[in-house]
Amino acid sequence: MSQKVTVIKMNLKNCRARRGLTQKEVADALKVRSNTISQWETGQREPSIAKLKLLAMLYECSLDDLLSEESTE
């Protein structure tokens, strides 16, 4: 697994947790299946740029927060 994928998966999970959302709640908001969120957070798959933008809005964070190694935790 590349370092980029590791960073993204950790940031996705941390940002979701900070907002107090479940994977199902995020999946419902993005109109995807719950296992898709799980796959993003475990690094099995990566979200598209469009989904990353929606995640940033939902989590009230920036794309940098989702993509950067120096994400605010």
C-alpha cells in the first residue's frame, strides 16, 4: 500500500470520527454503499475527486485535510 493511500485512509477515518458520523450515515449522504466507505477507510479503494469534495463538505474540512500528511487531527 502506498504512503498516499495510507494517509488518505487515516484522514478519512479521523475526519469522519471528529464529526461523530457512522460509515452508514456517510454512505447515505453520498449515496454509496456502506462497504464503499469501509473500503476507502481501509485503503482497498480510493474515492474519486468528486467524492472527496463531497466528503470535505460533509466533514466540514478542506481537501488538504483529507489528502495531506499533516492533516489536523
